[in-house]
Amino acid sequence: MKKNNIITLNQFISDQQNQFPFVKGSLSKIFRDIQLAAKMINRDVRKAGLIDVLGNFGETNIQGEEQKKLDVISNDVFLKLMDFGGDCVCVVSEENDDIHWCPNGADAKYILAIDPLDGSSNIDVNASIGSIFSIYKRLSPDKPVSKEDILQKGTAQVAAGYVIYGTATMLVYTTGNGVNGFTLDDSIQEFCLSHPDIKTPETGTIFSLNEGNLNEFPQGVIDYIAWCKESNKEEQRPYSARYIGSLIADFHRNLLKGGIYLYPSTAKAPNGKLRLLYECNPMAFLVEQAGGKATNGSIRIMEIEPTDLHQRSPIIIGSNNMVNKVIEMLG
Ligand code: AHG
């Protein structure tokens, strides 16, 4: 990239359309709407302490988790834009019990899966949070959309990405041809290419997990964490522990610097905590495109057969060598 050469996300997508024709048409329109959703959510996140959007909404979502006001607002933003755009036949969201059918999208080709605002427990304390998206193509345009269209393996994703509302707001995405990151320039309200062709280091020195649950993790994970803490100058161990409890923030740091994020099964949550469709698959697609790896401990995340919209999965994701070491220790 030439210095001072500003490439907006829209320009980047339009350039990509010549190289990868499948990005043309509806898919690029969905990206336009995701960008707009990101800007609208960003606006509310940035002044969350000033307008009445902090705190709980007063209801729980399908997973029994308390919904924050901003969770609900962000979900509405995505749904309204997709309804209006008509480029998605339906949206599945972490915040909705069931499939949301887009009224203008009966003939549309794409299905959108979203976690509209992940890490919402961090909203009230002004820490980084994110929106996650994943796009699938419906199986047959001639048949009505069924659960099989929605419950496709992660390998079928045509695009995935996230928006991180951090010290800066960034949109990072893949369509299967590498990973690119765009920083929102507030002054012109455009996402501009800032992190072209992101590659994650083969090995890092950061491990991220909720160590409070350590005693409940599988023995291989307990052994791995003990290994991370051992001294070994050559291998730069002990590694650093970094965990904010907001997947996007932890993932984004590890993606850029090299590291590993683990949310394994626990006695309380035998299938882990994170959702396959809204969190694990999109992150797995991104990390693999950046040269890293994602597993549930025994199989590749993107090979898991989904059986339920809100299914959870254990996840171990990050730099190749680090994920391989956990797999080895899990035996
Ligand atoms: P939520 O959106 O309900 O705050 O969940 C956040 C997710 C994920 O972003 C984060 O990494 C993980 O849950 C943190 O869970 P623990 O608090 O159990 O560590």
C-alpha cells in the first residue's frame, strides 16, 4: 500500500469485485449495510455513558443471559438494515430465539448470522466490545429456505468478520481470500484500509482464558497452562496472560501479536460457552485465513456439523504452533 494512499472499504470491495466476481451484487450490498450498522452502533457505543443505553434491558435471551440495552439496540439496527436492504433471506442472531425472516428478502441468496454486540458485560465498564457477522449462501434458490440452509458447516461461510469498538473502531473481514482490517476515520465516517493482508504469527507469547475456571477444564488444558507458565528463555516462556472477557478484544490482540484464546468445556458448561454460528465459526474462518488454527480440541471448528441455531462449542483458537501444542496435550 502506498503511503498516504487512502483506500476506503467501499473502494476495496469494488476493486475485489474485478478479482473475485462472487463479491459482486448482493454480497457487496450486505457489506454496505454491515458497515452502516457498524457506524450506527459505534455512535451509540461512543456516547453510551451519556444517553440512556447502559445497563440491563430487563429480559434474558434464549441462552438465559441477561440482555443489555445496547445488545437489543444493536440487534435492531442489524435487523432493520437487512429488512430494508432485501439482500438476505433471513438473519439468525444470538439475541433472537428463532430465525428472523427479512420481509424484502424472499428471493435473496444469502443468510446472515450475527452476534450484534459481543462482550456486553464490558459495556458498562467502558472496555472493548464487538459485533460479529458470518454470511452463508442458501443451498438452492428454487427451494424454500429450511434449517439445512442455516445449519451449514463453517466451511460453507462465504464471508465473516467483526467490528471492534476499541480505542479505535475497526472492521476486519474475510471472503476467503485473506484477511483485511479497516479503521474507521471518524472525521469522514469511512472505514479505511489500515491492516492489509493480516497474517497471524505462527507462535505467540500470549494466552487468554478465564483462569478462574481452570480446575474445571480438561486435564490437557490445565497441563498446557502450567506449561505456558514454565520458564524457558529460548521459547520466551513464561508467556503473558491477557484476558478481558470480550472475545473480539482478546481475539483481535492475539491475531495481530500472536497468541491463543481458549474457552474449553467446563463442568458447568460441558459444551463451552461460545456459540458455534455466531462466534466460533466466523472467528475460525478469520484465523485460518490469517494462517492460524481453530479446534474444539478434537476437530476443526469449521468441520463441526451444526444441529441447533444456538449450539455452543469449546474453542481453542490462535497461532498454529500454540493450538497444536494444546491438541498434543489433550492427547
Ligand atoms: P457476553 O456477550 O454475554 O458478555 O459473553 C461474552 C463472551 C465472550 O465475548 C467472552 O470471551 C466470554 O463470553 C467471556 O466469558 P467468561 O466471563 O465466562 O470468561
